Amino acid sequence: SKDANERTLCFLREIVDIHDHLSDEKASKFIDMSSETDIDQEAKKLLDRLKNIRIPSILKSQNIFKYKVHWSSNGINGQDHLKYIEQFNNDFYTSIKEQIDHCVQSRYTIGSDSLQHEILEHAIQCKTHIEKFHGRIDVLSKLEKYIKNNREHQPYVIYGDSGCGKTSVLAKTAIEIFKWWSDRSVSVILRFLGTTPSSSTIYKTLHSISEQISEIYNIPMISYSDINQLCDQLELNLLLQIPNNEYLVILLDSIDQLHRDAYDCKWLPIKFPSNIKFIISTLPDHENIFVNLKNILNENLNLFIYIPPFESSTVEIIYNDWLAIKKRSLNNEQHLFINNLMKKKNQILPLFMKLVFDIISIWHSYDPIDECLNELNDVDDCIRYLFQRLQIIHNNILFSRSLCYMTACRNGISQNELEDILSLDDDVLKSVFQHYIPPVRRLPGILWTRIRNDL
């Protein structure tokens, strides 16, 4: 990797006279032998190549430590090789400490910049959302048309039912923009609202966006405590100062996830230069958000796009692609069952489709089909089915209590905190330690790790 010298050390020990002691009983533990007295020449050749060519070509000399010692009757022992062992210990401790200090310092530098951390969080989410993105060519083409329209100076609204794929469409748009405007200097500001503390309220979101614009274009800004002043600064100052040859696209997903004070949408910039584009997504029936947006945009239908559910024929194509990516397949009976299940649905939300895929992607060819799947009618049914399955796998009490404690924590909970709480729950410990008494009365960390990975 590129940072190999910052994360890798090599310690090479050479027993210079081992060839004179090949007949010793323990010699084979320190060198590859093809027989009792002969060296494995092929292994020796490969090892020499690794030590003398491949490692030095990647690591700097200060990352490679070499020690030459002589053979003793027991190979390597603490008495005859005391000086070598002490030197190795000191070198190992010093070099590892330096690398850890350097790594911590670099992470501290990155972590100390809250804006950079916020941008990175949403970039990671974007990458996750587009991994299994499929279709929606008609929607993307309309978004491309909006973005390339130099005469459009107002925001664009994506709307659809919960689970219809609005978030994935917005994430895909963030990536495709660089293809649509490949000949221009373009920046993208992306926020999946409600997924981070800095995107949980409209004030924090606008402040974060303003900070990012200020950093990108070197435009000074004032951190107003009043939301109205912050909105005015964004619309009447920051956006207007962006150079005409620079293009900016702001994407805000799920404004329905913000606090209620954002639902009037009065914070939304209504007019901006043609080199600025603003795209938001929302539910059509959450509070009065959609009605307020239509009023603000004068019910201009060209500024609204609906994300429809999938049809069953599309689901089959997507499933085949996803199974191929995971290098999995279904037998004919399983394939027919899933096709019939989807054909029964009038409308198929992408989230429902994704949850069903999570269920079938772990099927074996010899697994019997669970007829309970026929009772899955919506996203909630799928989630309940998945949770019931995980309860069976991971212990009913442990799994249910883990999720209860996570849900009860308004501001989230760390892994260590959750393990502490579970370790204080007598019912959990009794269910885990049914057959023996542990030396330490604490939940083994691996149990929660397994649950987290499956979630």
C-alpha cells in the first residue's frame, strides 16, 4: 500500500553459521529442509528473493532491521543470545512507538477538523448507497437535464414513498455529476440529513454547508447564531460570490428527517446563479413539507420528480445482478418462489426488495423454502422477519435487550457502553452463561460483535 512505510516494519534475523549445523535436532525449526540434512533450495531461493529484493523495494532502510547471530546448541536461547534479544526488544519498542505516535497524530489532525469529518461521513454513506444501485435511468436523465439547464435558478425536488430509493438516487446523482459536467470545474456538497449530529437540524446543516462553501471558494463567512441571518448569508452572499466558471451542486436528502422547525422550508434558497444547483428529497405526506415546497416553487411541476416503486420484472433483473456480484445463485424452485412472491405485489419499494434479497442471499441450494415469506407484505414485515431470525441465531434475550438499549439511548451508544450495560443485565448473563460460571462476570465482547456484523 501507499503508506507501507508508515505502518510496516521488518525484522530479519540471520543465523550465519546454520549451514554447519544442519544435522542438529532443532535446525529444521530455523531453516526449511527437504530432508534431514539437505536444505530446501526452492524455499531458500524464494526467501532470499523476499528478503533481498521484494522487501527492500517497498520499505525504506530505516524500516528494516537486520540481526546476525551464531548458532547455539538449542538454536536461539536467552543466555547465548542475550545481546541480540535485548537489541531486538529495544528496536521493536522504539519503532512501534514512533509509528503509533505518528498514526495517532495524523488521525488527531483529521479528527480535529469537524467539517472534514462531516464531509467524510456523508461521502462514506454515499459510497454505500451506490454499491447496489440499479436502473432509474429515466430519473437520472431528468436530473441531468435540470443540472445542465443554465436557465434554471430554482431548487429541484425529489419525492416518493419511504423506501422508494430517493437516497440512492441522490447518492448516484452525486457521482454522476462529475460525468455530466466532465468539462467543467464542479464541486458537490452532499448531506444525508439526520444521519449525523451536524445534519440533525436545519441550523447545523446550513452552517456546515456555508462552512464548506467558504473553504472551497475561500469566501469569508460569519457564524451567525440566528437561522435567518445564516440563510441570508448563504443565499445573498456566499452563493453569489462563487466564480461564474465554477459550478456547485448542493444535495440534501430527506429533509423530513430534520427537526420540525425546518418543515416550513423558508430556509431554502429560492433564487441563485445558473452555475449553482440545489436538489432536495422528501416524503410526499410528512407534515406539510411537500405542500410548503409546492407553494414556495409556485407549483412548477418541472421542478418536481416522483420516484416510483419497481415492477416485478425489474426486480428479477436486479436480483440476478446482485446474486452475480455476491457469487451466489438460486435453484429453480427458489427462483420460481421469489418471482411469484414479487408478482403478487402491485408496487415494490426498493427497500422492501433489498430486505428480501438479504434474506434469500444466504440460502443454500438444499434449504427448504420458508413459506412464512409469503406473509411479507411490506418493509415492516421484512424487518420483523429478519429480527426473528437473528433472535434464533444470537440468543433471544441477548439480541432483544441489545436492540432495546440501543433504541433507548437518544444520542447513540458506543460499543463499550453497550457491553457494560449488557454485563449488568442479570437476565442477559443467565441466558449466555447457562452451562458454566465465567471467571469474570462480564459479557464476552465477541457476542455483541457478531450481532453488530449481522445487523
